[in-house]
Amino acid sequence: MKAGSLAIFFSALAASVSAQSCNADTPAPVLAQSATSTSTSTSTSTSAAVKPTQTSAAVPGGASGQASTTRYSDGQMGACGCGDSSGTMFSWQTGISPTFFTAAGSSPIFGSGTWCGSGCGKCYQLTNTGQTPTGGDPGPDGAVVNVMVTNLCPAQGNEQWCSTPNQYGMDAHFDIMGGVPGWDNPIVTYEEIPCPGSGNSLFSQCRCASGGS
């Protein structure tokens, strides 16, 4: 695809985002699908996230608080541009390591707008509180994972989870790509951390790392 065609393609994606209603039947080309509650599903995995031997130091002045969580999987590059010229996500979005995932954040996490929000590429440490608003098994209290924000979970079409505040009184929400094994919509505490390992180098591949072009 020529450079001019690429610019037209991504301009059209960004312009159409606000009109997209995200749902399982008609996934949007940029945003996450509807935040998926897994409280009634049976996980095929028996493993669970474990607490790392060392937790990362928080970014001074970084965002922190409590958040709700869900999981999704749509194969799209997302609103931070982490995919190829056809809009397909990079494969690492399905899990960077067993305890490092990518996620779509609600507006307080993603930032303003629907493309290349200020939260793109930021990383957060999520600590499971052992509580869930949906009545399922939240997973082990104190289990920790890290996530990188690569997408937006928009309030429109996702009012239950991604509005501010959402149905459960949370201002922040993380819709985790593929989900964390053993986690069923837990409430977490979160804090911004420096991206661990290869996080920064992976995000450098995303369009929003270079201004969204």
C-alpha cells in the first residue's frame, strides 16, 4: 500500500471511530469490542497469574487507584495503532509474557479522543483484590500482572464497564486482550509503572509512538 493510501486509510479509521458501536457481532476497526464479562464462562486454563517476586516501582505522579477488569479479543490493531497496514494487530498484543499483557483502557486510562490517546504505551501494574462485581471467581487475591495500554474501551456501547464512572462505581477500567488465566472480572488496584522488559521497544512499532501516522 502506498504512503498516500496509508494516510487515507488511517484518517478514515480515526474519523469513523466516534460512530462505531462496539459489539461482538460487528467489531469496530480500531477500538476494542465490547468489554466481555466472563463470569458465566468456564475457563479452559487451570493456571493463574502469580505474584512476581519483585513488583515494579511506581512512576512518580503516575495514575493509581481501583479499577474493574474484563477481557476481549478482536484481532484489530486498536486505537494506539499497534498493527500492520491492514489494521490487523501485532501478534504480541495477545500476551508479551505470562505476566505482561496488553489492554484497552477506559477514557481516564487511554486519554482524550479516540485515536492515539495520551495513555497509549503506558504500563500499569494490576493487583487482584480477590473481589469481583459479577459474582464469578475473581482469581487469587494479591496476584499481580502488568499491562500496556494499546487500545481504547469506549463508553459508547460499553456503558456497563467503560463509562466514567461505570455501573460498578469505578472510574477506571482495563479490558485485557485475551484475559488473564484464572481471572474472572476481578476488581484490581492499579498504578502506573515503567514498562518492563521489551515493552517500550514493542510499543515503538505502533503508529501512535510516532505521532499516529
